Amino acid sequence: MFFTRRRFGDRIPSIVPAVAPAGGDVVLTKDSPDAFDGTGLFETLAAAGITCVVIAGFATEACVDSTARSALSRGFDVVLVSD
């Protein structure tokens, strides 16, 4: 599983403990709403042969939207999680 968190200047928010990464999970820090932008996520997923991504988050109109559109443009199938 991949987690992303967005850097805000010098501040990097922590991940909520209830959904914190477990052993083997990857945490990427990003500087823009798009999780693929400058994080190496595309290369990592492509190298692993992953063709579908499941996206969840709390900022649907920003980070989730940007990442979903970016994933689609890179050829991934996309599933959005809703609450």
C-alpha cells in the first residue's frame, strides 16, 4: 500500500494513527496535489506491474482529483473510494 502526504513549506503533516501505514507500506511525501508529480510513484507502480490504483483521501476536489486524473492519463485503471 502507498500513502502520500503533502508538504506545506517546512511542515509535513502526520498520518492519522487509525489508518497509519503498516510494515511494508510505502509513504511518499509530495509537494503538489498530484501524488505522481515528483514522487517516483509512477515508476514504482509500473515496475511492479500494477495496472489499477485505488484512491482515497479527504481532499476530493484537490489531491484526490489531481491524482485520479494523473493516474488515468498514465494509463492506470482508477477506483475511487467513497464514504
